[in-house]
Amino acid sequence: VETYERAIELAGELSAAPGAGGKPIHEWLELRPFYGVSPTITE
């Protein structure tokens, strides 16, 4: 993703996704930077 803040936002959405019985899964997620490739931003 473009920014760390966006990664946090997406992780929060994923953790709130419904699991069995429709209840949020509240899964712990670990965010890690992806090294070796610079992000490409085009306008």
C-alpha cells in the first residue's frame, strides 16, 4: 500500500471482518515493510 497509515487502516478492516456466526474475527495482524522494491507512484 502507499503508506503505513493505509496499511493500519486495511489491517483494522480485516480484523473486523465477520467470522463464524457473523462475529468479528478480531485477528491479530503483523505489518511488515516490504524491502527491496521502491514504491512507484505515477500521476
